[in-house]
Amino acid sequence: MPGNNGGANWGGAAVDGRRGKLVVVSKDLPSLLQLETDKTAPAQEVRYLSGFGFMIASDGLAAITPPWTSLTAYDLNQGTIQWSIPLGDVPELAAKGFSRTGTQYPKVGPVITAGGLVFTGTRDRKVRAFDIESGKLLWEFPVGMALEGIPAVYEVAGRQYIVFCASAQAGLTPDKQLPIHGSYIAFALPH
């Protein structure tokens, strides 16, 4: 959604140059901005201030229809969107049968392995792996805390590992937020 807090503004993108693909996490989160006259400015100057606020309903959800977060793959050779899917769910809604909403307030980014797997985490406390060609969910793993950041990928003795930071707040409103007991979680890819 157009605005100063929507789109792919945190977490960046992952590029697979061999396949000519770019994968990005983006969010739709409307903001309400309003210009006001700066009352502290000297009388001879005209200055303006901008207030800032998210358009959020009383339940903590964005005031637009989902999906609120998407994972999108672009074909860089064709200049087209290859696939786009909702990324994650809002746990409170998923418990009521509403899925494919995309998670709220993502601060995550994807990584792509040489084998064509796209890994990312979400605030719904899940690590996921997708096929880069189709966007099909291949694997997911629940973790104890909401995920934040871009996974780290490294190799030791010929084995590839992916590490996630599980230390984000998952609660949408202050009354649903819990103390954060953060950790790093590492996964080894098969040989």
C-alpha cells in the first residue's frame, strides 16, 4: 500500500542471480499523516509538522483487507512477478479459521539457498521454506517466539546452516503482548 510504512521497507530482498530471481517480503500497512502548522515557529516563519499514526483497528489489525504481508518472487529476466503469496498468519485469526492473511508488522527478510529454497520467518512463530520457482510451501517449523530479522546462512565442514532470531513481539495489542524470551535457532540443511 502506498505510504511511508508499506511495501518492502525493511528486511530487504534476496537475489538468485543464477536463476534470475528476486524475492522480497512486503507489507500493506496504511498510515495517516497530517500536516499541521508549527505553533513554535517565529511569527515571520511558516513551518509545518507532520503527525504520524498507523490506521489500526481496536483489535490491533490493519484497517484494510488482508493479506497484510506478502512474499513475492520477481523474474528479473522477464521483468514480471512470477508468484506472490500471503506470508504467515495472525495466530488469533488462524485459531478462528481465518488463514492466508499474512502476518502483521513483519520485520523479516528472505534468504535463498543454492538449491532454490527460500527461507524466511514470521511473527506467527514459524520458519518456512518455499520453492523459488513456484512459491509452494515445502516445509514449516514452529518456534517458541516470533521471528525478526534476516536469517544468517553459513557453511561448516560442507554442511549449510540457517540461523533465525526468535525474539520479536507477537502480540498485536499491549494486552496481548508477552515477555520476550529470545533465542537464536539454527537449522542444518541435508547434505
